[in-house]
Amino acid sequence: MYDLKEDLIFYFDKKGCALIVPKPELRTKIIEKSHVLGHFQKETTVKRIREEYFWKNIDRDVEQYILACDICKRNNLIALKEHPAKTLNIK
């Protein structure tokens, strides 16, 4: 279900949570902000974005962005099944 409030389109998911449907021209910036936090794979980047936003083909858009990411290509992060960044156990 969708709703329009103050020039923003909201999508309500199955749980009733309101997610912003960003304008197409803002989607690349949203993907960039989520991806550069650690140059994570598609699944992690999509998961971060879906916490606040919704649009059709989000998976495809994120995948295309990551495949074009110079840092990921340079460091061969695209081919890795697991990101090299690990959680540190700080005491």
C-alpha cells in the first residue's frame, strides 16, 4: 500500500512499517551512502537501504552500482564471498 504525505511517497510493508519511496534521481545517492560505509556486498547494502526505503528493482540497482564501484574493483571485493572486514572483540 502506498500513501502520499508532504510530497513524499510512502510504501507500507507487510508489518505496516512506512518506508520512503525515493525519487529516481535520489536512488544512486542513497545506494552510495549505504555502500561506502564498508564497500559491502549487495545483500548487506540492500538490507541497510531497506531499513528506510523501498523501490522496485532495488536489488538490481544496488548490484549495478557495486559492479561499477572502482574501490571494489580495485580491491577485488566483488569476487569475494565474504567481506574482509570483521567485527573486533574489544575488551
